[in-house]
Amino acid sequence: MNWAALFFTSLVIAMGSLHIAQAGVDDLRGKEWRHLNEATGLTWNQVAQLCPQDGISPCVGSINGRKLTGWVWATEPHVVELFGYYVPEILTSPAFSVAGTQYFALATQFQSTFGLAARGESRE
């Protein structure tokens, strides 16, 4: 898995106190995560123009009709913490990664929860 790509597509989170029109994934720990497929077709540079990357300040604006206002760009520690909810071993891994068939079901659950479709698959 390309962590840089996943980090980018993990893109933005909404702080629990903000009211956001888009429905995300509530991690039940105070953050609402935007569905990853909503970043499809957006470049890192496009999003970076609207979203500070400090993990605190909200984005302002829209790109190609996708409203990002109110969402906050997730930092690497935010993303690792999220992965740790699914696979606690990732928190102590030097490269923040795990491998093996024992993680297949968890990876599939994560993909389903966060709106990732397999190549060629539609999620309508």
C-alpha cells in the first residue's frame, strides 16, 4: 500500500464540534472522516490550496463542485491513530505498516467503511 497516497486520500477530517453538510465516517472518538472516494480525481496541490495542513485549521472552498469547507486535513499522526483503531499493531510498527493474511479481513472492513471501491467497482 502506498502510504503517501493513502495519507493524501485520507485527506480531511471534520472536528467533532463542526456541523458539516457532507456525511462522513464517525470514528466514535471525536472525529468524522470524509469518505476516501470523494478525493478521487483531486490533486494534492488542488486540495492544498484550500486546506491548511496543520491538522487543526479547516479548509475553505470547493474544487470541481466538491465542498471542502469545514473539513480539516489529517496529519500523519491522525491517520496512524485511525489505522490503529482497526489494527493496534500498526501503532508500534516502525514503518506504520503490517502485512499478512491475518489483516485481510480488517483491510476489507476498512475499505468498505471508508468508501473505497475496488478498481472497476462502482459504489453507487
